[in-house]
Amino acid sequence: MLKRKKFWKRVLYVFGFVILLLCGGIVYLYIVAIAHPPKMTDKSSLQLQRTEVSPGFYTLKNNWFRKSNSGLFEMYVSGTPFERGVINGKLSKELVVAQEDFFSEQINKLVPSQSYRNFLKYFIAWFNRNLEKNITEEYKEEIYGVSQSAADKYQYIGSNYQRILNYHAAHDIGHTLQNMALVGCTSFGTWDSRSRDSNMIIGRNFDFYVSDKFARDKIVAFVAPDKGYKFMSVTWGGFIGVVSGMNEKGLAVTINAAKSDVPSGSATPVSLVTREILQYAKNIKEAIAIAGKRKMFVSESFLIASAADNKAVVIEKTPGALDVYDSHKDYIVCTNHFQSKGLDSSKDNIEQLQESASPYRYERMMELLNANGPNTVQKTVDILRDRKGLHGADIGIGNEKAVNQMIAHHSIVFEPKKMLVWISTSPWQLGEYVAYDLNKIFAMHGMQQDVELRDSTLTIPADSFLQTNAFQNFELFRNFKQRIADGGAINVDSLIKSNPNFYNTYVLAADYLYKKEQYKKALQYYQVALTKVIATKKEEKHITDKIKKCNNKLQEN
């Protein structure tokens, strides 16, 4: 009897210790993960109210927000960090709220389990525990200003400030958790003899996909900060970071993801490093200095094009190293692997070259550049729209090995010396590319009437591919893919006909049939998939593993 009492006493001690440990962990998580907003001495800008001058056209002091007839939203903000954040949020409030709705909706689709979403919430809170320590006071104040317009309905996830702050690391976290599967961007530049009029031309596809809704409401932001240079960027509601942009000195910056090890915690988000370069650098040397002083937790390539230097380089940065790739030619190409002598032989980069679509896409880019002669803006757009594989092979529409993967959030072209920029309109990079003369826009001091800002004489027409049966079939393919993801029924033959040269079409069909225990038919489609151009080694392994499972199931029967 005495031994039994001692046993249960020990059990209670252990149980109590575990409870204490859990409580301690929760308290620790609360202390380290809660982001406290900066203390602002002047919050007078919160009293400002926007004026709707005409339907959809808002002004606030000399700042404004409108929707262009191209479908792009346009916004001009100025002032001190907190003030311009507040103004940004007030002018684009509906988009700030909508983007978080779309983001949350997609997370719920990807992670249907409420308990797992709760786990992810705490995981991300822990992962981002040092996030605000690695963000400058200026950008924290600006984010805090924007967060005043965020929706209160998501307070159960975190405060408005904490959520908007964390969203600035979403690119990096997605980059990490998916091991770069969300981003497969392509960028390139030509100048001197490689450009028809010798002017520098930079083109890029930002292949970052969250959802169709998330990509719908793009904002072309023109920013006049109280310190640094004026700049433009393509962004979305609530986001002050930069993924593609150019400043008033003719310095253009774009980012391309590279392979990273899984980090133990966050540092400075890539988009805020890009933002700092754009706001404070006027040449390549200054851009390198800024990139060098910021600690990042993922690997990234920054293509820096400088009117002052009349060339472009790629700053390649990992959590522990930085190197610069200079082609020493009159062109440069960047996909998703490193090229500098210091980083091209790293373990992660070798794996990227062996396993990803990056080297194939790079080779296709070189084919297109060499075949097209001296470059022009129109030729740059044609390259960014290219859907083919090496030697013009039909590798299926939407293949990650193609320059145009049909998932781009946006595509953009810069002429830094002329201060001109072209931005794609929906869908992806197939719609018109609308042009903006930044010299004219940066010279503006407010806008009191709703007028079009784009230079219509420089518009690049929409891709004629939009009028073809092939495009309509691709839309069907996407519908089939979504129906499968939602657990619906499809006609497999119709799926195959919608995109017959794409390996993923056969994988989707085979996976669908495998779940229905139709192993013989599934096996046939997996085998066909292996005869197509497969984007990555990971996907090839998925197919071969499934073939083994099908054979095992058939032998069992």
C-alpha cells in the first residue's frame, strides 16, 4: 500500500512538472513572440481622413489613391515613416483588409485542420520571435502606421501590428517551408551592344503565387519618403516591402529566391532589405553596402541595375555570406541559383543546380537572348512571355522550366536611364504592359483630379495567345486542378486533353485515380508523365515512388 502511494505521488510530481513546463513555455512564447509597436510621440496623423473626390479616387493631403483603367491600382504616399504608413493604410484600407482575407482564405485551404493552424500560429510566432529586432525603427513605424487600417477580426491570430509585421516575412517563411517551391522567378538585363539603342533594359517575372485573388489587386506605389530617394514599386495592400522597383536615381532592384537551409529563426525580411536599397542607394556600391549590413535568414539574389554605373550585377546573399556576380559582359541573367565564385560551389547551390528547374530556365533564357538580336522593350516582354522549353519544345503550359510559368504575380520592365517602367496587367504577363514615366510622376505635387498616369503611347499590347484555343484549354486545366484540390469529381480524359504535353497533367490524373484505387489506370498515367519534361527531381521522385506503390497494389490484388 505504501509503495502504491509513493508511485502515485511520483506520477503527480511528474505530471505537475510537465504542466509547469508547458505553462512556462507558453509564458516564454508570449514574452518573446509578442511584437510591441514602437512608441510614437506624435500620432496626429491618425486624425487625418481621406476624401473621395470622385468614385474610387481618394486624396489625403497631397497623397492619392486610384484605380487605373488598366486594372492596376496606383498610390502616392509621402511623409515621415509613421505618417506615410497611416496615409498608406487609410488610402488603401479596403485592399489592406481584402489582402489579409485572401491570405487567410488560402491558408485555410492549404491547412484545413484548425488544430494544425493553431500549431502553425505558435510556430510562426516562435520563429519570428526576433523579427522586430532585425527591422529598422523607420520601417517598424511605417508598418505600425499601416496596421491602424487592418481588420480587427483577426486579433485572435495577433495584434494588427504583429500580423502586418509578420506578413512582411511571409515571402521568406514560404521560401523556407516550401524549400523554394513558391518562388521561381526569372530576371535579366541588357545594355550597350546587347540593346538596340544601347540603353539598359531590365526585365523580370515575379513568380510568387498565393492565390488568384491575392494577385488580383496589385498596387503601383510611388513613395516620397522624408529621407532617402523617391521610388516606385509593385506591391499589395498592407505591404511596404519591395520585390520589384526603381528609384529616382535610376537604380532598379528585383529579387530571386535561392536554395536555403532551414533556419532556426527570422532575421531581416528580404523585402525590407530590397526596400532599404531602393530608398537609400544611388549606385551598385551603395546597394552592396546596404545588403552587407543586414542579416537575412534565407538565401536570395538581388539583381541591381544602375543608371549611374550603366550595368547590372547580382548581389548573392545567404544567412552567412555575401558575394557579387558581375558578368563582365553587356548582359546578365538570373534565375534561382548562384553564379558568383564565392557561392556557386556551395552545397545548397549544387543541390539547386542538380534538383531544380533553375539551370534549365537559365539555359532557355540564353537561347532566347542569343536568338533575338539586340534587345528592345518589346523583345524583353516577348521573352518574359515565353512558354516553351529548350529549342522551342512544347513542355506543357505552366511548366516551371519555362520563363513564363503562368503564375506570375506581376512582370515588369525597366529602362533606368530613361526612368521608364512597364508593368504587366492580368492575366499574369499576358495582358498589356502599361508604361509610366517616373520623371513626370516624381515631379508631381499632389493630384486633385482623377486622371490616367500611364503613357498610353508606350503601351505594349496584350499577348495574342489570349485569343487562342490553347489559352482556353489552359483555363480548363486550371479549373480541373482546382476541382481536384477541392475534392471534386473530374473527367480524366478531359483533363488530359486540356494540357497534353505537361507532365503535371498526367500526375494530377494519376494521383486522382490512385485515391480512387484505380491503380492500373493510375500506373499508365504515371508512366506517361515520366516521358515528359519534368520540372524538378522532387516531382520525378514522387512519380517513381507512386509507380512502385501502384505495382505493389496490383500484385496484392
